[in-house]
Amino acid sequence: MTVAWNKVVIQKNLFLNMRLLVKCRKELINRCIIHIAEKWRGKSWNTSSYFHISTSSRSLILGIETSCDDTGCAIVDNSGRILGEALHSQQETHLKYGGIIPPVAKNLHRKHIDRVVKDAVAAANIDVSEVDAIATTVKPGLPLSLVVGMEYGKQMCLEYDKPFIPIHHMEAHALTIRMIQEVEFPFLVLLISGGHCLLSVVKAVDKFLLLGSSLDDAPGEAFDKVIRRLKLRNMPEFCNMSGGAALEKAAERGDPLAFEFPSVMTQYRDCNFSLAGLKNKARRHIIEEEIKHEIEGDGIIPGVFDLCASFQLAVSVHLCRRVQRAMDYIELKNLLPSDSKHLVVSGGVACNGYIAHMLSVVCGKYGYELAVPPPHLCTDNGVMIAWNGMERWQAGVGIYQDFKGIDIESKCPLGEDIREDVAQASIKCNWIKLKNLMVT
Ligand code: KG4
Ligand code: ZN
């Protein structure tokens, strides 16, 4: 509920609200509207109130990310300038273990978070007292990892008397692009990472329509598992890369048409994804090849590059098919303006140039502009959290002075779920030819 300034009805937390308000006015405000609302993503969080600050002067948000295996922190301003950032990746440790072990991830976050935050603040050349609020990922993610960032962020808020902005990790991936280029709401977003595969229309900072999601593996997860099974880390040039990055590099040396993968979910006229079938087919092929060539231990099958290229093509085609149906659905329901249509792709797998190229073909046919953040902003980082905090700060949504009741959520939906409606539309697509595309 938005209430005009002169008609403010303050029901709860009157004292806290007024204190913050006075501070806001002193520091930067031209106008301040208090919202009395407790709902954020459909969940009631205690008695907090929201503040909307529309300002022509500079605002600063500090963001903290610890949802998975990256400890990140950044400070951004309202023009999208990154004042300072720092990141500690746990990738090397988890590659050694063959996957993320949550207690190990938690300990590493604990060990590094203080230094990462201090480094980001030092790089920004500011004092924490100068930031307007502290944004922190609280969902979705590994519970043990999320807790570290949330507790640290809340502690900072208490120490510096700042409001807390809880962040949805996938929403942050979705909006990162707006820090770099002009992408107006509404737009279509494909979020592809190690834990998620989501297709959504973004209507506003806090308004998402979920068109499709993965029924099993996320693309990054499927890439990581196939690469691990292929034992590609035993080749020095791939040993320090994430599974997805290694797969993309290996695929450059292979023939994408060497190995045939079946089309996926052709009988379902929806926008959901399924990658477990493709992953299992790749696994079976690896086992067969190992038996055929009597490969044991650390040995690698001879057709490894062809398999990577063919698997990458199969995953790309599947992603493109679901995106194409989403575009047809959007047209049917008139969900995007006809003169400005963007497909934003984000999350770690969006670093993949091959997938981006395939999607650009779909975009070209449907009159969409493809927008992908640079790789270091596609993978997990503190900047995207700080920027999502800034988007919320500017829109006056989800800013908490009283944040005691806010907790982490390991699983969490992305906005309003309209997947059933997409399925009911039962759109038969006129498929764009993709398999014979040459990617240079
Ligand atoms: O977004 P992100 O950093 O963390 C999650 O929230 O999951 O994504 C990590 C995922 C990993 O699975 C990694 O293998 C994948 O992104 N990835 C890639 C590439 N670079 C990273 N996948 C495909 N191609 C790449 N170049
Ligand atoms: Zn992520």
C-alpha cells in the first residue's frame, strides 16, 4: 500500500520509521513515501515497513552474496557504477572434492566473508556509514551458505544502523542487465545456472511471471556432471575450469553433429525444461565407450570433444525450443510491447557463447534484442546483489528497518507461477532450424 506523504498512516514501528525517515531526509531525499506493508514474495515478515526514496542525489547500496560457493561483496551507486567489489571463489576446493559439500562451503564463507567485505569497502574508498542500506541474498540457495551472508549482513545493519534489503538470488541475476544497459520492464528472461533453469516475464522489480522451469537438472548441473564423468579435469587445460566452461572449451574442438541426442519433451507443449534424459544418454555413451576401448582409471574416451560438442548442441536446442514457445505465448497474451522486446539471459551458463549464439538466432526471427551481462556478472557475484538492492531501494520495495523475522529460504519460487496457463495454451511451434547452424 502506497500512502501519500501528508496522509501517512503509521501503524507499527512508528519510532523506527521516523528515525530512518529523518536520516533519509538529512542524507539525500527529495521525496519520501512510507509504505505500510509486510509482504515480500507472499510471505509475511514481521512488522516491517517499506520506504520509497526518490532522489536526484547519489545513493549507495552494499550487497553481500553467499548463496552457494562464492563469497561476494560490492558497493554500487544509483547510476550503476560499481564503486568497489571483491569475490572469493571456492571453485578450486569443490573441484577437488568433485562437488560442493555444504559444510565445507559454509566454513569457507565464514573464513572469507570479513575480508571480502572489507576489500570491497576499501576498493570503494568509502566508510560503511555512507551506504544507504545493506542488501544480502537470503534465498534460494544452500542453507548453510545463505546463513553466513544473512547473519553478516544483519550484523552490519545493526552496527551501522542501516536498513536491510533481503534479496532473491535469481531475481538479482535477472535484473543485473539493467545496471549495464537500458532494458525496460517488461522483458523476457532465461535464467540458466548451476541450480536453476527458469523462464520468466519480468514486469517490475518484484513482479515476475514464471513461464517455465526445470523438472530435473539445471543446465550448469548437467554440464558439471557430464564433465566430471568424462574426467576432463585430468587434461591440464581444463583442470581449473568449472564444468560448463570446460565443456564449452572442449566443444570447440569437436563436431556437434557427431553424436545424435534425441529431442526433449516434444510431447509437452509447455515451457518447462528437462535435461536429465540428455545427461543420462551422455553418461551411457561414456560407459559404452570406456568398455569398448578398455579405458580404466583416469583415462578419457577418444571421442570426448565430439561428445561435448554434441551435448552442448542438444542442450542449446532444448533451451531455444522452450524460449521460442515462450515468445509465441507472449505474443498470444500480448505480454511485451511489440516495439521493444528483450530476451535477457543470465546466470553462470549465460557465459556460454555457443548457447548465446543459438538464442540470438531465435531472437532475430522473433524481433527480440538479446541482452547478456558480461561473464563476470553472469556467474555469482556481489555486484548483482548490490544492484538488486539498489533497484529495490529506488522502487521502495522490500526495505526493512526491523529485520529480526527475516530468515533464509533454501527453496523459493520466482514470482507468480503461470506454467499451467502456458501448458493450457498448448502452442504448437513452427520450429526454427538450429541443428545445422555454424557457430564461429
Ligand atoms: O550462476 P552460477 O555462478 O551459480 C549458481 O547460482 O548456480 O552458475 C554456475 C554454473 C556452473 O554449473 C558452471 O559450470 C556454469 O555456471 N558455467 C558455464 C560456463 N561458465 C560457467 N556453463 C556453460 N558454459 C560456460 N562458459
Ligand atoms: Zn547464481
